[in-house]
Amino acid sequence: MDDKFRYRLSGNQKIEIAQNLIDIMEKGSGITERTITFIDNWIRTGPAEKGKAFFDVWDKHRRNDLPSTESATGHIPLHQ
């Protein structure tokens, strides 16, 4: 039996967490319970256990921080 930790998120949950991380950094917003759980699981899992759900959230966050020639604000909408 595989005892490897499997962290799963829906597409909407990934967007919600990424947006909360962005809002925390840009607006000083409060952290949501789902984002706390995400960060806690990220810290507690080893490299071999970090799967697609984790990297999808960080990728959405990273893409939003990169300058874009398509956007005057420099932000890429999360829904792309």
C-alpha cells in the first residue's frame, strides 16, 4: 500500500488560495483557513510528496507577479 501523502485541490480551490496569497501581499488582506492549511501542508511535506496541487497554486501566484505586456497592471488574470 502506498502511504505517500496526496494533497488534492479543485481548480476553484487553487485559484482561491493563489488569490488569497496575492491579496495578502498586495493589500494586506487576512489569510483564509484554506490558505493556512495549504501553507501548513507545503511546509510539512517532503520534496517527494509535493504534487501537482501544490505547484499549480504556486504557478498561479507566480504568473500573477510577472509583468505582462498584455496588461497595463502587470497582472495576468488567474482565470487563464
